[in-house]
Amino acid sequence: MKQTIANLLLAAALGTAILPTAALAADKPANPARQTVWDLYLTSREAHDMKQAQGDKVLFVDVRDPVEIMFTGFTDVVDINIPLMTASTSGWNEKKSVFAMVPNAHFETDIAAALAKRGLDKTTPVILMCRSGGERGAPSARMLEGKGYRSVYVVVDGFEGDSVKDGERKNWRLVNGWKNANLPWSYKLNQDKMYFSHP
């Protein structure tokens, strides 16, 4: 019921027709680690459609590390890349056998600056997309909690989607997500939208 009311309010706020609940937002993730205080969730297809319908009245942010984007692909539908975490070549994650990831200390202020640059404010809906919707989607939203943001959406299936659980393609990210929904993407990056470290 809470989600239905939220969806009706969303439709009214965005000036869209009242559509069935399923057409407006993805289901709330069962895993509490993937939930946010806003309870606003979109599939990659819904994020694409919302951005197409609302244009400059929505800020669509890719929260992945720019180096990750360079190797996994990018969609020019997003407005800007502001990573929640960036790879540090001065640290190492023994458990995963990869470079350590460090928090982007400028994450929230960069979001606020991206809004202001476009003549928008914190009442503007913000869409956050990571690789799979899990490790960085909800955590990036939590970085905006209590800072005046009105509507923060998380793309629950992310850019690459979930992994196949069994078979010869086990662990390949082929289940859902932006790329698997055949939405526009490329390995070519848009320099104007990419994140560059603060001096």
C-alpha cells in the first residue's frame, strides 16, 4: 500500500498519467541492504523511460568508478558519472584480489553541484545506477540521506545486471540490467559526462 501511494504521488509530481503500479516502479528489494529511506526503485528500463519522459527534470547519475566504466561500457542517457567509490592503486583488497576501493569524499557535494549546474535543486528526482544495483546503488542513496534530497531512485538491476547462477555461463552478468535490456550503450565514453578527480 505504501508503495502504491508513493507511486501515485510520483505520477502526480511528474505530471504523468496514473498508470498501474508495476509501470511506475520496481518492487522493493527483499534484501534490507538494497533498500533506502525513499523506497523508490526502478528497473533499468523504467529508469530509461523516466529519463526520456522527464528529460532535464531528472538527474541520472552513474555511480561506478570511471575505470570500471571504461571496461564495461557506458550509456550516454545518464547525465553524469559521479562515483561512490574509486579504485586506489596504493591499496589492495586481499579478499577479492583487486585494488582497494576508497570512498569518494565529494560524492554528495558533487551531486548537489551537478544539480545546481543544470539550474536544479534537491527537490529534483535523482536516479542512481551502479553495476548490479546492489553493492553501490542503495549505499550511494544513503550518502544523500538527511541532506534535503526529496526523491532518490535506485536502479535495482544496474548497468550489467545480475549473474547467471548455474550452467556454462555461471557468474556471467546476463540476467537483467541496462545492457541486457538492449538499452543504448557503448564502450565509447562521453568525456563531458565522466568524472575527473578533484585536485
